Amino acid sequence: MPGAKAFHAWAFRRLYEYVEYKATEFGIPTKQVDPAYTSQRCSKCGHTECGNRPKQERFCCRKCGYEVHADYNAAKNIGIKHVHAGQKSSRGRVNRQLALKSGTLNVSDGFTSAEVSA
């Protein structure tokens, strides 16, 4: 379909503008993160290859076997990129961590699962 790529870029830009607008209302800072390869990179071991996406909705790492919904894996990778962007020194001192519904990401790609209450 002619013009589909331009429409796709426009839609993401508009989505970001809406999120940024609402976040600003609540005093939440926003930052765009380059999504390159986030859907092909394993958020657990870091292995990146297109074969990690056997189906559109599934992610299965060909190196470590980690399986999860592809969008969730990509979201974790975007979070990891955001956390890494906050590094202050080569020693790993950081000023960021990212809280997720399911846990917390830190700069060493460590993921601490949130405790589930019964």
C-alpha cells in the first residue's frame, strides 16, 4: 500500500505526543528510546538475531531458550536501553532503574521479579 510506511511513522509520532502530553500533566518526564533490534534481542541473555521471532507474537531465544510474548520482550529491551542511557560512569554507577508491573530492571540488565500476593 503506497504511503503505508509514512503513515506508520506518523502514527508512532502522534502516540508519543499524546503520551508526552499526558505524562507532563502528571509531572512524569518522557524520553524516546531507539527501538532498533529490540524485537530481535533477548532481554534475558542479550543474544540478537531475526530467528528469535519464530512468529509475530512469540519470542524464543535461539541461544538460551527464553520464551515470552514478543511485545513484552521488546518492551523490556527498550527499558534496558533507557536504564543504560542513565549510566554516569564506566564503573556502572547509575541514576536510573525502571519499575515494571512484573518487577524492576537495573543497569546490569538484572531483572528482579515483583512479589505476587495471593
